[in-house]
Amino acid sequence: MMNEAKAKAAAEADSNASQSGDRKRGPGNVADENGVRIDIYSADHGPPHAHVKSGDRNTRVGQNGKPLKGEGELTATEKEVVENNKKELRNRVRDTMKEHKKNKQ
């Protein structure tokens, strides 16, 4: 299990890459609209997923945009942002899955 410091460092690195205009696929910010952020962390645990954040909420979703087992439902606004960015979300989670598999070898 990853410790909190590693998770924070990974999130910061991914955020910095996203803010610098580096929109290549993979970890980082997928979307930031209507008060909802969708992020993927490079050093996060498997299975690869994205974090849908709004306010104090943080819901993990798979490449299909649906919450992972054990996660709460998305709000209407979160669902809309996920739906608007589903293609990019799917591609970036898929690329992250490939990277995880490569790193396991």
C-alpha cells in the first residue's frame, strides 16, 4: 500500500505536468470544469482508475466512468463532467493500465 507522502508527491507531479500544458495521455488532469476535477495519479495503486473530485468528495471511477465497487454514486454534475470527457478518460485510464502492466514485468 502506498504511503500518503508518495501519493501526495505523485499527485503534485501529475498536476504540474498538467498545468504546464502537457496534455499527452496518461496520468494527470483529465478535466476541470463546473467545480469537478478528474485526475489520474501515475503512482497510484491498481487497478488503474481516475479520481472524480468535487468539494470534499473523491470518487474512484474506472475507464467506463462508473464508480468502482464500494464507491458512492456520482452527483448529477460529476456524471455530466465524466460523460463530457468519457473518451479522454477511457483513453488515459487504458494507457495507465498499459503502463502498470509494463512496470510489473
